[in-house]
Amino acid sequence: MDRPVRLIFAVSCFLCIAAGCRNKNVSEQQDPIVLGYSQLGDESSWRTQNTFSIKSAAKRSGIKILFEDAMQNPANQIKALRSFIAYKVDVIAFSPLVETGWDTVLEEAKAAGIPVILVDRMIETSDDSLYTAALCSDFALEGRRAGEFLVRKFAGRTTPVNIVELAGTAFSTPAIGRSEGFREVLSAHPKFVICFSEDGDFMQSKGREIMQKVLKLYRSDEIDVLYSHNDDMTFGVIEVMKEAGLAPGKDIVIISVDATQRSIDYLREGTINCVIECNPNSGQQVMELATRIVSGENVPKRTYIQETTFDEFGDLDSIANRGY
Ligand code: GYE
């Protein structure tokens, strides 16, 4: 081969290889996205529906999901995140049980170039670059809505209003927000007194236990309001009140959070007075975020899920079936 022919041959080889590489990239993009998802547990009806929403949205979107249930143990979540990093997934999503303790494992994900989406709950960190996007409810708003309901319900009352609070998992974003937002609104009205507050871990069994304890500590006519951070704990409370011969929703005003179908049924029959919605159906939004992030698009750092309040002052017939 003389020199010009050799040069043309070399250039065409380079172009062929380059074209081959690009084709390979195209075909790589067509491979399904692999999403590692660490769910925090299965403590409530909300969580069961959330898991269903995530798994079914992944299936619909053609995303391959590696799903791990941490059974309410952050150490299991860290283990799951490390296994996703080792597997070299395209993107990680997780619902952190509590807010702290994630920096080290998230630095490992960042070093491996794997983007992270926070779902449902937030983390406390000084380095926001450790996650790409967060999709969650505005828990402080939920707490404020609970407080605003009470302000309206007890508008004519001048004597103290005694409140028992059943909080969610300690140090978790929903428990923090629902407590803080609630107190923020009530602090402007000194007649509201939170006389008892305990963490019931969002579980029906703990709701039962705590209410049994409360009824030993207080006479039922000393309690005006029961504010529970989720429906499952509320169901435990309602059982105990009924067993004690009390009429929930009448003898004691009840506010619950989540809005499962069962709590809406209780609201309609007057057993619960106010239900703050928390929407578990975030699956489709998670898959959309994952797809956009993997294809290199910029996404909002924080997205709030839209929610509402259902209470005895509203039109209860128009509430659509909750589906869970
Ligand atoms: O309200 C509760 C669940 O983090 C928003 O966790 C979620 C909460 C939800 O166990 O029922």
C-alpha cells in the first residue's frame, strides 16, 4: 500500500470503529434501566400501597427493579445500597427510615457515579450533592393542616383543649414535620395543650399499646383530642377506645394522617373527625425521575407530592375511592 492509500484505509478503519462505538451506545441506551430500590419496611397500609405503586410503575415503565425491604432497620438499608453499588445499577432510589446516618454510603454511590433519588423521606446532610433528586410529601404542611382543623373545630372554646399525640418513627421526616407543623399553628393559641406525646412507630399494634397506657394515665374526659401521625396507629387507638366503651370522634376528637379507604369510611361515620391526606402512589413519578436522570436531563432537586385534607366540615360524599 502506498502512503495515500494507507492513510485512506486508516481513516476508514477509524470511522468504522467510531460508528461501531456509537451504535453500541445506542443499543446500550435501549437496555432497560436498572434501578436499585431500598424500601424501609412494611409497617403500615400506606407502605404496602407505596411498595405496590413502585413495583407496578417499574413494570409499566420497562425499568428493571432490584427491590430490597429493610424491615425497619437502617443497617439493612445501608447493606442494600452497597449491594446496588456493587451491582453497578444505573440509579438508586430509597426511602430512608430516619434522617441521619447516610453520608458515608451516599459518598460511595457518588464515587461510583450512581445517582440517588430520595423517595418519601428526607436525609439530613451538609452535602446536598449526595442525592440528585428528592420526591416527598410536605410533612410540615400536613402537620399545619391538622392544627388548622383544631383551630376551627374548637373556635368557640375558651378552656384548655388537651391533646394526646401519637407520633411516627422517631427521627423520621414525617414524624418531625407532622409534629413541628402542628405545634407551629397551635402555638398561636395558648388554649391548646399537648399533654402527652409518644412515638408509636406508625404501627397499629403500638397505637393500641400506647392508647391503653394513656387511658390508665388520664380519665377519658381529660382528653379532648387524639392526633395520630398515621392511620394504622389510629385504628389501634379506635379499637382500644371502643373496648373502653368510648365513642371515638365524639367523646374524643380524632385526627389521622394518610387517608386510606378505612379512615375515610370512619370519617364518613363520624368515628374520625379529620383525615390529612398523604399520597403513597409515587411510583410513576419515581420512574419518570429515574428515566430523566439516566438520560442526563436536569431534574428539580425537590418535588412535593400534591395532597389535601378531608374533614367533617367538607363534602364527604365527593371523596373518590382511595383504592387502598
Ligand atoms: O404516613 C406512614 C408510613 O413516610 C409518609 O410512613 C410515610 C409514612 C406514612 O408508615 O403510614
